[in-house]
Amino acid sequence: MTSYAETGRRVGARTRGRERSAERRSGRPLAGVAWIVVLAVLLAGVVAVNVAVLQLTMRVDQANRDRAGLQADIALLQSERSTAGSSSRVQQLAQEKLGVVQADSSTTTYVELPSR
């Protein structure tokens, strides 16, 4: 009888162990699904961050192209300003539009003011 009781205990211990492992296995699919969901969310986050970085990079490139174009415009305007402000250009415009002529040095007179 003792051997039967010992065998019964052993069999009972085995069945209890099997029941516990079955309980563990039944909870594992949910844990596996949870891990898959967590990894999917993390990967979606990484993709979203990469897309945001790509968009910002494109905006920076466009801003750099705009800046280069504006610098070229500035250089052109500075060149036009220096040309327009030169004394020979001013004299030419004064003669053409206003009819102004250069004063002859022989007809130039100076006025002296009394000192105070």
C-alpha cells in the first residue's frame, strides 16, 4: 500500500505539474500578442520619426536653395546700385533728362562771406 500511495502521490504531482504548465501556456499567447503589439507600435514610431526627419531635411534643402537665389539677387542689385550711383551715370542722366551741362571753370565765381 505504501508503494501505491507513493505512486499515487507521484502521479498526482505529475498531473498538478501538467495543469500548471497548461495554465502557463494558456497565458503565453496573450503575452506573445502583447509583445507583437508593443514591437509594432515601436516600429511605427521609428517610421514616423524617420518621415518627420525626411520632411525637415527637404524643408532645409528648399530654404538653402531659396537663400542661394536671394544671395544672387542681392549681388545683382548691388551691382546695379553701384552702376546707377557712379558719377558718370549721374552726369549722363542729368544731361539727357534735365539738360544740365558742366560748368566752365572760366565762368565760375566764388563768393566770400564776411567772418563773424
